[in-house]
Amino acid sequence: MDAAGVGLVSATAAVVGAALGAAGAITAAVTLARSEARESRRQARREAYLAFLDAAEDATQDLGRVTRALSVGRSNYPAIQERVNGVSRALRRHVSVVLIEGPEEAAVAAQRFSTAVHAWQAVLGEHQHMEDAEWAWAADVAATAATEALAEFRGTARAALHGPDKAF
């Protein structure tokens, strides 16, 4: 092969090598961007789930205190209703964030807990209109349903954070 042929082969090899290097760099950049996006999504979900869990814990503690106070006859119903309404508003806000951040399983579990809390609140509101034994049973059932729904949310949130992310 003459000098011109060797030069052409060398130039072609250099161009091919540069193209392969550029493709590798682009692939690495895309992979890094996807990884960072997944981590950002995971962090946003983690923060949403933690805020929801804080609000849920506050709700169950407050509703538990109200339930105990009503069961022993210590009640200032308007003050109790105001406290319960505040808990409900805070919880709704955090449920909304979980609905946005997802995934669907976590959103459904958060909504189940919220529904259970609203049912518990409804039982509290019926305190004055029910027999004591019937009310105590209904309050216990409502509290148990909320506790179980919260445990379900915890498991779902854990799976969403540590399982495969289907969004990417």
C-alpha cells in the first residue's frame, strides 16, 4: 500500500475512533442523567411519604386522644371538633402530595388511610347520638381500620422507594 493509502486508512480509523468515543460519551451522559432523574424522583417521593407519615401519626394520636376523652365523658365537643377538623385539613394536603408523586399503589394506600380517618371522625361525631357500648365498639373498629391502612401505606411506600421504578 502506498503512503496515500496508509494515510487514508489512518484518517478513516481516526474518524471512526472519534465517533465511537463520542457515542460512548453520549451514552454515559444519558445514563447519568437517567440515574440522576431516578434519584431525584425517589427523593421527592421519600419527602412526600415522610410528610404524609408525620401527618398520619399526628392524626392517629389526636383521634386516639379524642376517642379516649369521649369514652370517659370528658368532652368539650366544639373544641374537639375544631381539633379534628385541623387534623383532617393537614392530612388532606399530604395525601394530595402523595397522589402527585405516586406511584399509583402509594396514592391508593394514602387515600385508604385518609378514608379510614374520615370514618373514624364520623364515629366521633356520633358520640352524642349512640349508646356508649355501641359507640365504643364503632370507635375501636374505626381506629383499627386506620391503623391497618397506615401499616399498608408504610409497606407500599417502602416498596415504591426500594423497588424497581417503572417510570424510567
